[in-house]
Amino acid sequence: MISVKEGVGGSVGNSPAISEFCEYLSRIEVMDFHYSGMRFTWSGSPHGVGVIRKLDRILARFLASKSSDHSPTILEFGGSVVLKKKSSFKFQNYLAYRTNFVDLVRQGWTRNGGGVMMYRVVQKLKHLKPIFRNVVKASGNLCAKVKDLQLSQENIQFDLYCDPFNDSLKAEEIRLTRDYKEASLEEERMLRQK
């Protein structure tokens, strides 16, 4: 942290470590690269007390040269992931990590059919397709869900910054952090498969 304003909860008082860190950044001539997004980059709840901090940052050094006709570049990371919808069935691996996965498989696998063993296995797999398709459809757009949760988390962190002693805001921030982590992990598993 480079300021006491970069933390809520716990002991955030003026620390010699903050001053020392700021002096070090000045000595090596780097600046905090400003970004938009969540105000706080870490959260925890030791002893049931919600603590949030801005610990992660991007440091940059801008070199100016009188003999160069170039100026520093501004980097902007944005946009959204566009996923193409395929007509054929593809099992989404992230579904296997859900707590109700075995129940879903059991639901489609219990159907009995006639014929040779291989034919029966193929029929059972066919029965699983609509079950998994419905689960994926009910999940909605995971990328949009993660983005919405991140925005909600940013908003609650700002509210918590303005009112750091509000216990209901702390509880909401902890819930949003948990939901965001779960959704991010599910999104990562989905995108890893693509």
C-alpha cells in the first residue's frame, strides 16, 4: 500500500512501511500506473473481520528523450470475449466440478433400453445431452456474469470505502467476493477448454 486510503478494516494506520515503500518507488523512478476497475485487489476475513486492501499494482517508468520524436504509449485493455455457438454437442468440462454433477449424470443414465451393450451406452449418452445443455443454458453467459459480479464488487467496495464501519456492506462484500471467485473459476475452466 502507498496510502492509508488503500485499505479498509484491520489496522491500516500510518505505517513506516508505507513511507518506506513510497520512498523506494521514488528512488527507482517508477510511478503507480493508474487503472480503472476494482479499488481493492485483495480481501480476507481473518477472525471474522472483513479486510480489503489494494496490494497489487502496475508500476511504470516513463522515459523521456529530448532527441526522440516518440511519446509514452497508453495501454488500454478492454473488450469482451465473443463465443461462437456451435450446433454440435460439446461437453463443458466445468460442469464436472459442480456439486450436483453426479446427480445430473444419474438422472440421464438410469434410463434403460434394449439392444446390445454399446447401443445402450450410446442411448444413455444421448439422454445426457439435453440435461447438460439445459444446465449450460441456465448458467447463462459466464463471461457476462463475471463482469457483472466484478462491477457489483467494485461498487460495494466504493460504498465500503465511504462507510467502512457498515457491517452489512462488509458482509455483502464478502459474499460478492466469494461469488466472483466461483464464477471466475468456472469461466476460466470454460475458456481453458475452448
